[in-house]
Amino acid sequence: MKLKENYKYAMVIPTSMGVRITPAERQPVHVSNTYFMHATSAESNVGNIPASLGMRVKILTRFVKDSPISQFIKDEMRKRNLEFEGRDVPQGGPWGYRHQFNIADSGFGMRGPRVHNDRAGEVGKTLEVTDFDLEKIFAREGVAIVHMSGLFAAMSPENGAVCLELSRIAKQNGTLVCFDLNYRASFWKGREEELSDTFRQIAGRADILVGNEEDFQLALGIEGPEAGGKDLSAKTGSFKEMIRRVKAQYPGASVFATTLREVVSANSHVWGAIMLEGDKWHIEEPREIPVLDRIGGGDGFVGGLVYGILKGWEPEKWLRFGWATGALATTMLTDYAVPVDEEQVWDIWRGNARVRR
């Protein structure tokens, strides 16, 4: 898989930004009155890995004009080294546009996390191709990888059209396309035929395809293993068969990857990963990791995987780094990982939690 030789941006990512509020001390939402708030989106969380490690990452989005939440999001992205571009859209009164609210607790022990999404009137559903000078971004400035998520693509017909155009112009200009399927049943209800066509078109242009067993089966119609279950090592063979079927239908992609997760408790998961690169399999055997907050582990995995590709490492290191950045994300109160340097990530992969002075 060959990256462009000259580019301004390591990654360009379309997304809908919002905020996540999480109760303190891992308490449930319905009994809490103290919360931690941060800016978030699944797609920007992927870009946070390369951005934290010094690469230029650009977010394409929309904002609500004069909104304090919008200002909070912009300031948070600046702190995270994420560049951004997007129209400021007038709110249109109290019942007009706003940014999404994701309200979620972290769970504890055998009490699993609960997530509540409040997305009515979300401004990020309204992106249009004409919001951005894509010829300038892709042809004149240059982009190594465009990353898109099925969460964003399925939010609205407009967002789906943006993703289709981004994937088209990316291929035209030698930019690699990374597509994380991220199937959500509530987004697809009543739009199955439309979204199946959109997802298959984007997947057909993808160089990197990421998804779990549910994503590949429900978003692309690929037969695979049942979601969930125990004994991840025993399921590796069925995962391989599923990915082989995906590759047969989408031969233009060079990399197919999925995480492997078994939930022991809210505080402990068994975490692994599998990747097909060309005709070679790479596997990170599942091992137990401690979990502070599970949300964002999958995005952290994709961010680390893509970072390895951007660095030009050998493929086996892509998967190892992605496994470790995913594990890092689950140790943080935010749903995105912020590695201080590459060595911190490699220490996680090695299982080395000794103090560094």
C-alpha cells in the first residue's frame, strides 16, 4: 500500500462534533449530579492519535454560530492539535440547530456502561460537499489518508453524499481511503436500501476496511460469526473466514482489520485484534487489560493502526500499535487516547507499566 509522496495533511476526517458528559466516580447517570464534559466524535477520536504524535490532521465539520458549546468544541480541538474547517450555521432559535450530546456512564464491575445519545437538531447532519474546497485540499495541498466512519455516513443523506464525494476525490488524487463501518441499527431504520448502496460504494473505494462481526454482516451483508460470545481465540478461524469473504467482494482494499473483545467486567476486558494485509495475517492474541472507560477503544485502535501506516512501518507493527492505542484509550476519562509519545504506546504493548522518571 503506497502513500502519496507529498502531502500537507496526514489525515482529513469528516465528522459531526459534539460533547460527551460522564458522571464522576463511575456512577450511573440517573443518580448523578456532577459530570465531566469533553468534545468528541468517533471520527475525530481516530485522528487524535496521529495529531497527538505531531502529524497534521484536519477535521471537516459544521458548527452552530455563537453557541458556547461550539466555542468549547473549537477550543478543545485546538488543544488536541486538531485543525478544523467548517461553516458556522445560525442556530435558528431555541428549537434550531445544536451539537449532539452523548450522555454516558463508565459502568463498574458487573454493572455495564449505559449510553444515551441526544442528537435532535444536530448541525453535523447537514454537511454539504460545497462547504469545502475539496480540489484545494486534495489536489493542491495533498492528503495521505481520508478517514470516514459509518456513524457519520449514516446520519443523513447529505452526510452520505459527502462521504461518497470524499472517497471519489481521494481516489482521484492518490489519497488512501480508510472506512470504519460502525453500523448502528437506529441510524439504518427505514433507510436500509439507501445506506446499503452508500456503504458498498464507499467500501468499494476503500484501501483500509475496519469493522467487527456485526459491522461486516449488517452493513455489507457478509456472512460471519455471531456477535459477542466467549473464547476469542477459538473464534479467530471464523473471523478469518469472514474477512476472506469481505476481501473477495472488495478486492480493491489492501487492509482488513477488526478488534476482538471479551467483556469480563466493566473494569476488565480481554482485548485482541486481527488484520489481513495483502495475503498475510497478523494477529494480536487476546489478553486481559484494565478498563477505566471502554468507550473509544475501537477508535483508538483505528487511530494507532493508521498512524503505523502513515509512519511507513512494517505491517505487523501497525496492528501492535493499534492494539496498544486502543488499550490506552480505555485507561482515560475521555473517549479518545492522548499518547505522550510513541514509547508510551510501545510500553503498553510490551506490558511494561513501570514508572518513567
